[in-house]
Amino acid sequence: MGAQLRVYRQKIKSAQTTKKITRAMELISASRIQKAQQRVAASGPYSRAVTRAVSAVATFSNVDHILTTEAENPTRAAVVLFTSDRGLAGAFSSQIIREMGELRTRLEGEGKVVVYYLVGRKAVANFAFRKRESEAQWIGGTDQPVFETAQQIGEALVAKFVQPTAEGGVDEIHILFNRFVSMVTQVPEVVRLLPLEVVEGVESADNTELLPLYEFEPEVDKVLDALLPVYIESRIFNAMLQSAASEHAARQKAMKSASDNADKLIKDFTRLANNARQSEITQQISEIVGGADALSSAK
């Protein structure tokens, strides 16, 4: 009984230590989520405005540009995955990787070769474990994104998109990230960046809203050339911010569940330890009574 009681006490101590760690991580994520939400809200209008401007240029001009022109027979597609650098965030990264499998199946079913760009150590580790190849990788800072990383990703994607497919270029670019909906909901989302779908970003409060008229200076094709990297970088950075906010929310939720489970374990093991201690006391009393009875009988 004594050995069993020691085991229960060790388990209680271990659960208490785990609870301290998970509680601290929960509080850290809770302190960062508000700032992450503010950054998402701040970047949203700019990203939508750039997308809307590109859509307007493409809509009100008859110029065939690489940004809006669909390839006749697309054969290669690039997919950018946004995962986390660290774990302990529930299904945050796993649901992106699962969604990536469905996207790959769809693209390959259309006869396209898929090339991957990975953001976050979780995606890199998954590809390394499964021995899959990727074009480029970016790790570090997924929970606090910086615009320089978005610029690097954008430059790599634009260079690949303007390159002929015969030389290793791509006809399409897709990004896959967790969109922040609320503190309890983060939804995997697939967005095709290029070629631009003109319906993207053209949002109106009602059907009577008048869209702005644009005058182009210089020529339309030069305007689109200038807007291409701006559009890509803004959408990439917005996806990074959405992913960061989703990561903090998912980690806070996961750590709260872990803390609640630790509380339950502490209660369960405390109850078992009390039962073991009571059984030990009862056994000792029984031995004392039995010894006293034996002495009385001997007399």
C-alpha cells in the first residue's frame, strides 16, 4: 500500500507541474492573440483594396496580361503551405496538411504537376518524414510574421510564375492557410492567387454601390506589371497574419484543454491516493487488533 501511495503522489506532482506549464502557455497565447487580431484587421483593407484595383484594371481593359490570362493547357501548379514552427496547437498544422492532400489530389486529377513552397517547421518536418521534395522553405517567426518574409515568398512565386513551364515555371499559384474566424474556429482556406480570378476582391455593400472609374497612367500593361508584386506580397502577408492569429487561438484552446485535463487527473489521483491511504490505515488497525486478540487468547 505504501508503494502504491507513493506512485499516486508522484503522478499528482507530475500533473501539477504539467498544469503550470500549460497554464503559462495558455496565458502567453491569450496575451498575443489580441495583437495578432489587430494586425489581421489592419492588413485586410489594404489587401482587399489592392485586389480590387487589380480586378478593376483587368475588368475595364482589354489587355491580355500574365496576371489575368489563363493558360490554355495548365500543366504545373505551385502550392504554398502555411503551418506553424511549434507544436502544442491542436490540429492547427495537421488540418492544413490534410487539406493539402485533398488539393493535391484535385490538381493531379486535372493533369497538373504540383510543386510546393513550405512555410513553418511543421510542413518542413512532414515533407522530410515522407521524403517529398519542395521548391523552397521558410522557417521561423510564423507566430509573429514580418513583411520581409512575405516579400521573399512573393519574389520566389512571381519568378516561378513568369518562367516558362518548359523551364520549370508554373501556370497557377495556390496558397493554403488557416483563416481566423473566431477564438474557437479556424478554417483551412485555399486561395488561387494567379491567374487572378476577377471576381476576387470586388466587394460591395449592396447591389447599388458604384464601382470607381480608373484612368491608367502609364499604359495598362505597365500598371499591371507594377501591381503584380504588390498584389502577391499583400495577399501573402495577409495569409501569414491570418495563420499567426489562428495559431495563437488554436494554441490557447489546446493549452486550456490540457490544463483542464491536468485538473481532472489531479482530482482522480488525489481520490485514489486518499483511498490507498485509508486502506493502509485500515490494514494497520486490523493488524493491531489481530495482534491484541492473539495476545488475549494466549493468556
